Amino acid sequence: MTEQTTDVIIIGSGPAGYTAAIYLGRAGYHPVVIAGALTPGGQLVNTTEVENFPGFPDGILGPDLMDAMRKQAERFGAEIVYDDVVAADVNGDVKRVTLDGGDTYTARAVIVATGSRVRKLGVPGEAEFSGRGVSYCATCDGFFFRGKPIVVVGGGDSALTEADFLSRFGSSVTVIHRRDAFRASRILVDRAQQNPKITFRMNAVVERVNGDDQSGAQSVTIRDTVNGDTSDIPANGVFVAIGHTPATEFLDGALQCDEHGYIRVDGASTRTSVPGVFAAGDVVDGVYRQAISAAGMGCRAALDAQAYLTGQA
């Protein structure tokens, strides 16, 4: 077990964390990126082809994009630590984070870029067909299901927004919701109900995602919550939109968050409620949740941290 001191600690290794590391490294600081033990690179490491990140006209695999960002950060002096933060003391001039392996790091500034985790269904076939039919991002993967049947699971604003978007691509879109009424805004419900491509299965839950190794997902088995009947719905695309959970447990309430758990920042900046602590990416952004917007926020976090360290903020 060791304790090391550095200029800036970046917690998280997705587009926001790696971009912040690139900027801070080029500025002459020596950021330490706590990348995580199991899934360094964030959600993109579980994504197949990324076609909407600028600069890659033929697309790029999510893991390859994250690997390139990591190498670029290391080129400018960032240190990557493959462990998880289990505790963080961010009050005071010196911030201290403790890792699962027992090591500690101290710094004058911390950037939190831990992202958010999608809530999953937890049913058979979901993990097996993740990236091969099962998706958690319509804008990322909708194009791949052009002319194919799609289901969207959820009843909130995100679910109905994704259903409307996916209707541009799929031959049909079926929204599966476990209740008899939507939580979504009235305007989104009306829009979905007026869309001839969208149908609804209310009072229903997904029991299983069905498919095969060669073709990926083919259908979902649903159960009627009223009478218990089960049936299969054809689906090559299964989009799960039942919410996200910001990854902030390790902070133990040290930073102000909104009612959904996302870290609050000061206006368009990345400054949090604690001086010297900044936040970027999906741990702040519950609306856009895109790799490019997270990367942009990582850039802002790095510049905000530099201003803090040089006494300009």
C-alpha cells in the first residue's frame, strides 16, 4: 500500500476522463487516471461500431476508440491506474482518494468522470445478445436495424423519444411498458401514439431475449402482468430504456447532486459544489449521454482545473 501525490486525479476513463487527461498532460501537469479495474474505457468498450464520432468516416469500434484515447493521454504523460476508487475525501485543499487495492492518491484537484450505468433488465439473453441486437442507445445503434422489427422497453421520456427516433429505421417499433400508463411527458406520448409505425404492449414485461449465435436477437418473450400469459414478439433490435444510474456511490454524498443523482455543476462550467473538484461526462449529463459531448465536457473540466490550480478561478 502506497500514497502518491500528483497534480490532478481523474476518476473515470471514458471519453470525458481521457480527454481531460490529454489536455492536462499537454499543459504540463501529470494527471493520474483511475480507470477502473474491470471496465476501463467506460460504456464504449461494450459498444461495437461507433459511426457518429467525428473524424472516423468509416466508423470505429468502441474499444478501439477508447484504446486510442488512452494511448494519446499516455503520450502526454498521464498515468493510468487500473483500480477502483472506494472512498474519496475531497474537502480541504488536499484531496485524497483511496483505491480498492489499498493505495491512496492525493492532489489539489480532482475531476470526476465516472459516467453512469444503464439499468438493465436482468433477463436471460440480455447479456448474451448485448451488441448483437440488445442496445442501450438508440442514436448509437438505430441505423443498424433499418427495415427490421424493433422493440423499446420502458415508459419514460427516454423510451418514447427513442421509439420515435427508431421509427425512422425499423419496419416497426413496439413499446413494452410494465404499467397501464406512461410516466413520459404528454407531448411525447401523443407523438408516439400518432406515429403509425409504433404500437404498444402495456402491462407487460420482458421475460427473455431470444436469438441465435449466427443472427443475434430474433424476438423477445413478454409476460402480461395482469393475466400472466406469455407471447413472443419479433425483434432484431431490443432497446432498453429504463433509466441510468450515475456512478457516484464512492463520493458518499460529498458533492451536491440533483434529484436523479447527477452531480450539479455551476452553469456551463464543470465546477462542483466543492472547490477544486470538477465533474464531466455522463455523471453530470442525464440528457445527451453521447461520447462526443462527454469528450467536450472533459476538455472543459481540464481547463477549469488548470484555472483553479493556477489561481485564476
